[in-house]
Amino acid sequence: MSNFVKTQVCIIGSGPSGLLLSQLLAKAGVDSIVLDRKNRGYIEGRVRAGVLERGTVTALEEAGVAGRLHAEGIPHHGVDLAFDGDRHRIDLFGLTGKSVMVYGQTEVTRDLFDARFKDGQQFYFDVEDVVPLDLKSSSPSVQFLMAGQKYAVSCDYVAGCDGYHGVSRQAIPSSVLRTFVREYPFGWLGILVDKPPVSHELIYANHQQGFALASMRSETRSRYYVQCDINDDVSAWPDDRFWQEFSTRLGPETAADLQIGDSFEKSIAPLRSFVAEPMRYGNLFLAGDAAHIVPPTGAKGLNLAVADVRLLSRALIEHYKKGNDAYIDTYSTDVLKRVWKVERFSWQLSTLMHQFPENSPFEKRMQRAEFDYIASSESASRVIAENYVGLPLHSQL
Ligand code: RFL
Ligand code: PHB
């Protein structure tokens, strides 16, 4: 016996994409349910993104969840690129009139959960065996198991917000789905440490021994990364080894200001560029990591997810409030145009800033020449800046 549930939009995945979509729909009076194979505590604990574009901040304001973000987030007007000890500041604000906000994904997720719980959102956590069905029909459904019980959700639309490893994308027949992939031959090892950041602004560094990134979560908490072997386990990276590598890659001048301590989070993430086309199949829409992955070098993953959700919520709200399906029909093509531009930027910055084992001496010289060009040309710096602060949502066509 199944438990039957009815809603307008069934959202699979309770990460930032799914949570923001349910929040924006609820504000417009559109009903949704959200299901996730994990629970709130687990989802809030995943340490990931740290940099929000201006457009992401606007989306969170529109969603009514930006109070704490404005109180605790740290606006950044610039970012540093470093190459074998030479540093070049990209003046984000001076070059574009915009800045970015440093505020962790864990905090964005918590703010969204707080708002959804306050609003009485229907959640189903720790679900298993999620299966989207009848996606081409006008009455799709989603089946799942929770605590040994079967559930069947009947809905108008299914939003696949279930990340890279989710089931939604897999529900699109292989005869329809095209995927594009670039795997990078290394990973990022990231740590959190309760010490003040080594610099007030982020530093992306390419050193002969590999990439390093100095980021932060607050004035007293730092988030640091080093490029590592793709097959490394965190056990290969005791804190001593991390600090040694990290200081070397930052260079002696910057490392002189580094405060070290015991890390309390340490994880390794692979680097991948990935796009799935189309992002709509019948009444299923994909959003966020379910449809695309970028390497973290440009800090774009969460921001892309939020941009998708802004366009998807607009499409669904126009349908329910005005009977206008124009945005539903153009959702996939509109979103993908912007996605590919952001993929390009993330790939380009990753290519510039890492040590690739297969690089020839010629390619190494090309990286150096590109860094020197960016450092000496305001136009080249502006190209980095305008991508880093975020491309516009609507002028993508
Ligand atoms: P998420 O966050 O992966 O959430 C998907 C949710 O779906 C659930 N799920 C399922 N639920 C039901 N049934 C199933 N079969 C399911 N399969 C999965 C999962 O449990 C999960 O809760 O995807 P979403 O919402 O699209 O959000 C995307 C962002 O999380 C991601 O793009 C960013 O974290 C990427 N990223 C960064 N993005 C930025 O914009 N700026 C950054 O500075 C930045 N840094 C990063 C990053 C990602 C990193 N890692 C670890 C991948 C740094 C790192 C290290
Ligand atoms: C982070 O703070 O986690 C972070 C910042 C910038 C990136 C990636 C991750 O490009």
C-alpha cells in the first residue's frame, strides 16, 4: 500500500537548488514538496562553496533569506592571482562596479532551511529508491520509500535538484540526453581552521608544486585548499604536510603572515567540468549540479545553481499565475547559454592556475604568458573580473 501525496511541484533534492526553489515558489503561492535521501543535519554539514556573486545575493534577498547574510557575510572588492610568487590583484569593484560576498554554503543552506521550516514546508528526508515516472504525461509522479513505507507523489512538474549523483538526470532516456565531460587529473584538498585568514582577500596561486587557494569563512575562520593527487586519501595529508605545502605554494612573503593551527575539517574533491543537455524533458526540469558541474576554481557551482533556480521559478510562477508557458518552453535553451559561458570561465581559470602533469614546457610558458598578460592589461583583468562577479542573468541570448 502506497501513501498518496499531491502537490504542484515535486522537488527532488534539498540542497541549495531545491531549497531555494521551494522558497521562491512558496512566496508566489505555488505548492511544492521536497524530498532528499539525506537529512537536514547532514545537508547543512556539507562544507562546500564560499563565494556568492551579486546576483546570488539578490536572489536570496528576493527569497527573504538574506538577513544573516548581510549581517555576517564579508563583501570582497578584489581577488588576487599569484604565479610563482608574483601577485596581481584583480580589482573587482574598480573594474566592474560590483563585488562578491564571502558567506558559506553551509550558512545559505541553514538560512533556507530555517525559512522553509518556519513556513511549514513539507519535507521527506532519508528517502530511498526515488523514481520519477510518466514525465512526458500531464500527470507525472515520483515514487519513493521512507522508513520502509512506499510513497507516491502526483504532481504537475518534477524539479530535479538532486545534484550530480541524483536520479533525475538518469530519468531522461539516453536517446535524448547528451553529456559533455572534462575530468581533471588532480583534486583539491580543503581544510577549515579557526585562525584569521592569511590575507583579507582570496588568493589563487599557481606554483611549480601545484595550485593553492587561500579563502575564508569569517575574520577568524580560514578555508584553505591545495591541489593534490586525484588518488590521495586525506590520511596522506596530516596537518604538518598541508601547512608545509600551502606555505611553499603561497610564497615566502605571503606565508610570513600565515597563522597555522589544527584543522577541524579536511576533505578531497575531484575537479570536473560536466554539462547535460537538455535541461528539460517533458515535465521534468533539471537545475544546479544535477545538470552541470564546474571545477571550483572560479567559485561558480552554487552561483550557477541559484541562477538556474531563478529562471525555473520564474517559468513555473508564470505558468501558475498567468497561464504563460513561454518561459517553460525556453528554460533549457536560456539556461544552457549561460551555463556554457560559466563552464568556459571555470575551465579557463582552472587551466591557468593548476599544474597539469601532462603539460609540456611550451604549455607551462603559455600559462606564464597568460598570467603576465592579465597582470599587464586592464582589459584582460576586466574579463576575469566580469566573470568572477557573475555574468548577468538575462542578457545571455
Ligand atoms: P547539491 O548541493 O549536491 O544538493 C543535491 C541534493 O540532492 C540530494 N540527492 C537526492 N535526493 C533524493 N533522491 C536522490 N536519489 C538523491 N540524490 C541526491 C543530495 O542528498 C543533496 O542534498 O546540489 P545543488 O543544490 O544543485 O547545489 C550545488 C552546489 O552544492 C555546488 O554547485 C557547490 O557546492 C559547488 N562549489 C562552489 N560553488 C560556488 O558557487 N562557489 C564556491 O566557492 C564553491 N566551492 C564547491 C566549492 C563545491 C565543492 N565540492 C566539495 C564539490 C568547493 C568545493 C570543495
Ligand atoms: C571556498 O571558500 O570554499 C572557495 C572559494 C573560492 C573558490 C572555491 C572555494 O573558487
